[in-house]
Amino acid sequence: DIQMTQSPSSLSASVGDRVTITCRASQSISSYLNWYQQKPGKAPKLLIYAASSLQSGVPSRFSGSGSGTDFTLTISSLQPEDFATYYCQQSYSTPDTFGQGTRLEIK
Amino acid sequence: QVQLQESGPGLVKPSQTLSLTCTVSGGSISSGGYYWSWIRQHPGKGLEWIGYIYYSGSTYYNPSLKSRVTISVDTSKNQFSLKLSSVTAADTAVYYCATRNTGWFDPWGQGTLVTVSS
């Protein structure tokens, strides 16, 4: 199985901050990397697919980059509704695997 | 807009079989192009892919659960189902159904908590 490792595991930030979350794959996954946002008690929501494509309806302050083994999710200017847990997921090979999550908290 | 809704018992006894159904609305399972998926999340933990099925019946399972998992599809009811046998407390989780499009999961159902307890 391909292991996905996110860093940091948790992060405190303020409204308006620029935030970057990193996801590293245990082997090259090309651009088969997706990002999700999950709020408490809710299902995950797709933000970014294929490493850098913004899902329809997702604000443009979210962006993704990377290929191979190293990927980043950037939020350019944090808004109050962005405080949540973020997960990466690889779809390069079965089984699909997720990172352990990054909890973004209000400072 | 495709929507998914999980249904099934919220409490299952140890050693029994967990059975859940996902009802798809706003689109047809038979339309092709998507894999109909199950994912679970242990309380306070991360996400674990269980498996998915194509409308034709082709299935793909997580090797860690493969011996206990069966996913099936009923195109006449626009539903797909999950069966997980010989459950233990370690199978207590929120179970989500989702559509796998090319490689990503979207949309998701709201999730249903299944507790394994006597």
C-alpha cells in the first residue's frame, strides 16, 4: 500500500493567514492526489483533484500543487469557515489511501 | 446533481454481519463512468477506503478487509450495498458511501454511525 503522510498533524492560525499543508507519498504517485475538507459531524468535501484542479464551487483561495511524492494544499487567506480537518488521498494505485489528516484550528 | 444516502442498522452485535445500503438519487448507477464506493472513519480517526463496485458488478476491495467484505449493486433500485461479516468492536465507525470519479470521491453521503456492541 502507498502510505500518505501529512504535516503538520495540527496547525493553529488566524483569519487572514496564508497556510500550507504538506502531503508526502511513500512512492511516486504522479499527480493522482486529491484534497478534502471535513468539518465536525460532516462528510468530507472534495476541494482539489488531480493535485491542482479546483473543484467546482470551491473558493479560489484554495490551491494545490506538486507531483511525484510531494504535494501541498495552500489557503491564501484563511476565512472563519476554513477551520476544519484536511485530508489528502492518493488514487494512483489500489487500495486508495488517505493521509492521517491535518487539523486547522483558530489561534 | 447526484446525491447519496446511507441506511441500515446503527447497532450490530459482535460476530454478526454489518449491512448497509446506499441509495443514489439525481442520477443512474447504470450510467457508467463511476465507481460506487464505501469508506469508513473510526471515531476521531482518519479515513479508510473499504471498496467499490462498478455498475457491471466488478468489485475492488481493500486487501485489509477483503476476506470479510462484499459490495453489491441493484441497478433496478439504484442502490448499492455493503456487507461486512464477523464484526468486532474495531469495526465501529461512521460509514460513508461515495461516488468515485476517475480517482476522487465526490459526492459523499452524510455518513451513518455503526456501533458494534452486545
